[in-house]
Amino acid sequence: FLPTTSPDSSWDAAYERELQTFQDIGDAGEIWFGEESMVRIIRWLEKQKVPLDSSVLDIGTGNGVLLIELAKSGYMNLTGIDYSPSAIQLSEKVREKEGMSNIKLKVEDFLAPSAELSGFEICIDKGTFDAISLNPDNAVGKRKQYVRSLCSALKPEGFFLITSCNWTKEELLNEFREGFEIVEELPTPKFCFGGRIGNSVTALVFQRK
């Protein structure tokens, strides 16, 4: 989900509300970019025959629902990180409810990652890069730091799957030009506005050089 720069921020408050809702009625909250965005990611991994024991990192895991779906699809080596402690608490509760004990969850700031956040074969981002980009405090610097963090988290030749609603394909190619090359653009829903057809969501697969 979306990280922020201050722990008492609106995202943390949003997760606290979702955490309360989950405790009350067992609803994990919203799925960022909807159900189809998860299906798109899992289909790609399956099409590529990515081994089920590959190490996968979900950057900004939020309620952890993507990791649950990956686990249900047979993936065994799953880690989710989020800046928000409430998000990690929520994803832990969702994990317990689903009985998925093999998912690792950690409170971690991707812009200041711990040393053990490395050696992943797959990194997935649904909206976290977007949120970092929207940060009013040095967004350009934070985007560059994100790319550096990604380079240290992902193994050479590892895959990075990003879903964004803020950036076009061309812009993302530019943001990740150092250290990454485009493998594929994944199909996303198209919308029509004023007679022009466009994509409200961009989904790309990069490979670390």
C-alpha cells in the first residue's frame, strides 16, 4: 500500500481504521488497484514459470492480501514490508486468519532499508512508488533513493513488477533507466475521455541488469 514519511500520518491512521474493521468484521480492507491487478501479477509469474520457491518481496504490502494470493497460488518464499506499523499489524491478522504462516512481514522503510533486505528474485510494487513520488518533501531525491534501494533489494537479473496510476510507461522507463531494462508491459484497463483512449493504470515488468 502507500508509505509515508511520518509514522503518525494519514496512512497509518487509515490502516488503524482498517485494522479495527478487520477485528470487528473480518474484512481486510481495500485492494489497491483492485482484484485484477493481483491476477495480472500472478498470471505473469505463472506464464514465466517463475519457480514457486523464488524469493518475493512485496514493497508497501498494506493489508498483505497480494501475499495471501501468491501463497494460495503456491509461492512459498514471501516477504512483505510496510512503513506503517498498523499496516503490518493488519497484514499479520489477515495472515493468521488465512493460516499462511510462511509469509514474513516486517515494518521497514524502503527508502532506508535494513541490510537483510537483499537477494530477492522478484520485487512487486502496487502504488508505493506512486506515494513516494507524491511526497511534497524532496520527491525527486526520494525517487532516486527508491531506485537505489531496489537495486540493493533485487538480485541481478531479478524481476521488478510495478503497477502505477501516476506514471506513464515512458516516464517509468526514464525513472528506472539506471540499472533496469523493460521486459514487458502488462495489459491494463483502458478508459475513454473526450474521444481519446488512454490507460489510467500502467503495469510494467523490469529486469535488473
